[in-house]
Amino acid sequence: MSSEAACRPPAGTTYLSVGQDLFSVNEYVMSQYNHSLHVDINSTAEEEVDVGDSTHHLSVSSFVPSAFMVYSDLQTLRGLWAATDYGSGIQYADGLLDLFPSIDHSQTAVATTAGLQIGLWLNGTQGCYSICEGELDKQIQQLIAYLEHSRASKIFLRLGYEFDNPSFGYSDHPKLYILAFRKIVSDCRKGLSANAQARVMFVWHSWGAPMASAKLKLHSFYPGDAYVDWIGVSIFQQVLPWSPPWGGQISDVENVLEFAQEHNKPTMIAESTPFGGIELKQASKEAKENINATFDPWDRWYGQVIEIIKKYDVSMWCYINCDWESQPQWHNVGFGETRLSSNKEVMSKWHEQIMIGKSNRTFLHLGALDNCGSTILSTNSGEDSDEDWFTPDHFLSFILVPFIVASAAFFIPYYILGGRRRRDRSTKRERRPLLADINEKF
């Protein structure tokens, strides 16, 4: 899939995605709206406001990210069209789309809907074996049906997310993971309509930390360029100076992003949150001992992530806005409180650098995925932008229509005068059982 087909946004821009459960996403949007309203109130308190001036109008939709994060598993597909709770809050893809329904842009009158970033659990090597043996073909067909009919503008499907995380069970047989990934992608592309295929991106997501064995490398798990549309990486503790050996370093994250550059794939920070919490209340003893000697909460984590995004021109940032301690699955694991609204300083800097754009990076919100970021570069400003001088209407009028007319002028006489159509010379290869030649392929 080309960069354009994979929906890579323009250079210098990044889709913003937020997760990872229904009510955490709702809290994010509403708290951002609340904060921005208060900023607006304070900035206009002593001004005489023209009630007819729409530039002062703020709506909830201005704070809806370009995509929502959600999780499911291939065995049950819970959390897509019906709600479920794995112990990590309500997972409900359709519910997220209902939470902030499609809106109409006043200038184009075109409805837009947020995208979905779906983490699909494959259940380690055993699950991959079942996939390859065809035991989950029914579930794959159900997944295809969901992807086909989803209202999401784009869907980023992370198959077997964090495949190289030693605790996730894929490391003992990476070849099976590769075959399972390929089978799901192939089945989806075969079963989806052309329109649905254009909306679904397949994401290969590394955890960006040490693997189970020094013998394992990223390429040990790589399904191949033909099957991977995007490459993702997690950022939790890697940017912190006290990150433990198992937690990785910035160099581990950069290794994944450089691998993506070598393969010319758009990148996403597929999961991210400051491990230990914004205020490090759940951090390790060593972290707490060093807290006074480190940067403030923003510079300590968020600022470093933004610098990575700038350095590697990361195309999507997925932030987990969550009170992890309140969720049974994550209680006492160490993630802590990472809701932006829990810290006034972080909330203010997020507004300035992410919403307003003082980080010198444009973070794209609701509507950006409709045109892959090319015509909606910011939903936070009421000012006109010179970036919109070339629109889809210009393309239609000045490029596409003239091209069609010129092509017709050439090809119609060609066929009338006896030009021959090229014949399709493609042949179908006989398919062998998926696991029959696993040792021959690798």
C-alpha cells in the first residue's frame, strides 16, 4: 500500500488518538472542552464581544480526536458492536462513535466521523496456531463484516499488538505470528469491498523494549511490506531516566521508528502514557527518590514524546487518558493516574502545545482522517488558512476532468482503429496448507 493509500498525513502533522475505554475518552473530550471554555472566558472577560462573531464559538466537536482507541480479541470479538469490560473499563467501538456522532462541516456539508484504532488480541502462539489451522475462520469472517459496515472514517487494526512483549506469548514461535498476521490481512483484503479496503489499515505494533531473547530481532516477527500498512511502537517508561532494564530505553523506541523508515511505512505511537502516573504516585521507589531532581511533569514525559514525534515525523499519537488504578486489571500494576485533567500544569500545557499548536507541530482532530489530513490541518483555529487554497474541487476541475477528456481523445480512436487490449496474464497459484511449508518459508 502506498503512503497515500495508507493515509499518511502531510509532513509536520500528526493524527491525535485517545483511549482506551469509553468513559476515559469521554472524560478527555469533556475536560478539554471545559478547560478551553475557561481559557476563553478569561481571555474575553474584559473584551466587548460581537455576538455575531463565530470565531469565539467553541463546540465539543473541536476537542474530539481524529480516532479513538479500543480493544478486542479475535476469539470473541467483544467490544466492537457490543460493550464489554475486560477489567480495563468499557470497551465499545460503536459506543465511542455514538458518543460523538458525525458532524457536518459548515463549508462542505459533508458528514465526518472519527476513526478507530483497534488493538486485536490474538492470544499468543496458541492463538496464532488456531488462526493458521483455520479454526478461527468464522471469527475472521465476523471481523470482516464489522470492518465492512463500521461507520468509522478509517480503522487502524493492530494485529497481535506488542508481539515482541515477552509476556504476550508470541516470542516462542515468531513464524506462527507472521503466518497468522498474513492470513488475517489476506482474508480481510479478499472479503472487504474496495471502499472498505481503502478505510482499513493493518498495523504491526512493537512494544519498543527488550525482547525475550537476544537472538530475536524486529525482522524475526515482520510479516513483510505487502502485509503491513503502518508500524507502531509503545512509549511508557522508556523516556524516563529510571526506566528498568526490562522497560527499555529511548534507543529501543528509535530502533522501531528507524525500522519503519527503512520500510517507508507511516508510524504511530500506538500506546502511550507516563508510567507511574503524571505525578509519579505509583512510580517505583527509585523514581520517587529522583523526582525532585528531574524535570516538571510535562518536560519529564510529554515534552520528550513530542520531540520524538518531531524527530521521526510520527503520523499518529495515541494517548491513554486513564485512571489506571481504578480499573481491576491495572490496579497496583504501576501505571497510575494519567488523566490530563488530574494535573493543572499538564492540562494547561496540553492546551497550549497540542490544541493551539505552540509545540510547532499540528495535531489533527475530528475530520482529518476523511482526507488523510490534507484539507483539515487544525480544528482549533477560527482563522482562514492559506493551506486550503487547493481543494478537492480544484483537483476535480483542473486535473481530473481534463485528464479524462484528453485520455478519451486518444484511446477512443485507438480502439476504433483496431488497437488490441492487453490480456490478463496473471495465473493462480495452487495453495498449499498454510502450515505445511512453514520451515521452507523461513
